[in-house]
Amino acid sequence: MSYAIFRGEGIKTLQELSQKGSHNERTKEKYKSNPNIRVEDSKNNIEIIKCNKYVDKFYEITKEYQKEH
């Protein structure tokens, strides 16, 4: 049986955003909290908005808003 997990969570700082990006991209080699994570399978993840760095994409997306305010 197939399944998907989608989690939504508020992010308050750019540091939190950066940490979420590192977590989602599985940039660590090993995860102490769950040693069963297979980093090589991360290529199968689906991204709604592709980006190399989450913080850079944040600035790109909010550029017009920042001009107004």
C-alpha cells in the first residue's frame, strides 16, 4: 500500500527556514534520531517549488512584497 506524508508547520525565522531546508534535502550523512533513513532515496522526494537554498527562494518570492513595505 502506498502512502504520502505532508506536514505543514509555521516557520518564524530565516535560520529555522534554513534548517528545514537542510533537513528536507537530507544533507547530513547520518541521522542520530533515525538511523534507518536512506539518504540515497531522497532523490525520489517530490518538491512543489524547486530551489537550491530555501532562504534564497524566500527572498525571490517575497521581493515584490518587500518593495511595498
